[in-house]
Amino acid sequence: MLKKVFYFCAVSFTLSSYAHGFFQSKATYVLTIHNGGEMPFSPVLVYASSQERANVKVGDTTTEGFVKLCQTGDNSLRETELQQDSQILAISKGDNLILPGETKSIEITAPKKHLRSINIETMYGNTKDTCAVVNIDRFELHKLKHHRVYEVVGHDRVLSTGAFSDPTLEDADNKCNSAPNAVTCLRNLSEAGDNIVRFFPDYLPSVLNFLEENFGVDQTLSLLVPTSGALRYSLKLKH
């Protein structure tokens, strides 16, 4: 009788340990990013979340960290903001710029049980406050998990933080008189904004003509942001 009780307890303990391990198990994803545009991307910030929707949404008030990321490419403050968010399960960061035509990969590991989305944020490097933002939701992750697809592919949404207004030619000669390049001039032509996230608006033709006349065709072309997104990504499960 004692042996039976011991055996039952041992089996119960084993099953309990297995269940705990199963629900606490993690998955590692490999994210490959290709820059198909004409300007560099800042080092990418990738985070896994228990929330399905993107952390950054059009119409939301911008955080200080997101403004800093999309204005300068520095993602350190943005990382701190995410670390303080209880819905963020894991964070990974790239080390270097992703130059036009380059492809780079980064891994992120997160608990399977609570994972609802994987997100990417990176700056369009030749802009005043514009980011490439990606939200891979639980439906796409579910297909990967159950091997219904080999990879999830897509491109970014192009968002502006709203910290700056659209560039205009008001007093343009004075604002750009000492600007060393078209990027600096573009930023000088923008005033303080309302800090509301929005989709990226195309630059006015008059602004582009001014930049082309003062800084040349090549520099002006390097400022163009495709509203369909220049960042292409592929997400796979690491086996």
C-alpha cells in the first residue's frame, strides 16, 4: 500500500512539473529585416508583448522615448519605457544601422503562453521624426507555431511622432542658409508639433523642389519616404 501511495505521489509530481514547464516554455524567433529604401534605418528595437495591438498607434499621444527614437535613432529611452510596461515580455536590439540594400537578422525569445505580438520600431534615418513600425499579431504567430506557414513576411507602417509639423518654405532661405546638407535643412523647415502619432504625409512638391535646387538631386532623393514602407521583414521560428 505504501509503494502505491509513493508511486502516485511521484507520478503526480512529474505531471505537475511537466505542466509547469510546458506553460513556462519559450520560443525563439528569427527576424530578418531588409532595407529596400534609399536611406538608412537606425538600429532596430524589437519587443514581444502580451498585448495583440501595436504599442504605438495613430492618434495616440507620443512618448518621449518614441520621439527620441524617431528623431535621432537613439532607442535607449524607448527601451526604458518598454521595460517599465508590464505587457512587454522581452526586448532585443540591433547593434548597427541597416543601410540601403542591406539585410540583417535579430533573435528574440519570449514565453509562449502570453505572447500576443512581436513589434519592430526603427527610425528612417534621413527624416525629422519618422519611424518604421511593425506589429506581427497573434494570428500570424499562431500560424508559425502550428507550422501552417514557414515564415511570416510583410513591410512596415510609416509613422510620424507628431513632435514636428510638416516642413514648409516659410523663411526657408534663412533657416537653411547655413545648413550643411538637405537633411539638416529639412529638419530646420519643421516647427514644433502636437505630439500625436500620425501616418507619414508626403513632402510638398515645393519643399522637394527647394531642396533639389539647393542641395542637388541625390540628396533630395535620399529624403523620400515610401508611404508603403521600405522595411521588409521575415519572421521564422528558430528550430
